[in-house]
Amino acid sequence: MLLFNIRVFAVANFLFMKLQAHIAIDREDKIRWLVIASDENDTKGYFLYSNANDNFAYDSWFKKIDEAIQAAQTQYGILTEDWIATQ
């Protein structure tokens, strides 16, 4: 199990959580940062958003947060300690 500090926010009567990690190296696909966001009220899972800039992103869905973190590590080399909690 991966352990790290997650902030949980109450937004419009539901729990909301985001983690963000920056990609330090230049990539061919231009992805610069990642966001993992909880989707507790709708899909009951987590989205991993891959962002190239403020206007472009694509996402993947995971049932468990550990799966999203593992995918980020496998695809982008992001370690558990690279994630920071954001609002």
C-alpha cells in the first residue's frame, strides 16, 4: 500500500481530493504535470489527468488511488513522494 499525506476537502457536501505532480523532464508528448482527483460522488473512483498546458489534458480512470499512483509511476516516473496535495 502506498502511503502519503492527502488533504480532503468538503465541496458542495461531498469529499474532494486532488494530488498534483510536475514532470521535470521534457517529453515528446509535452505532458508537464499530472493531477489525481477523487470522483467519489459520481464514479466512486479516481481520475489521473495528464496535462500539457492549461487548455489540453487527457484522463484515465481508476477504481483505487493506489492504481492511479502506480500508473503515474509506470508511465511518467512519478514517485509517491513527488505528489503534493492541492485544492
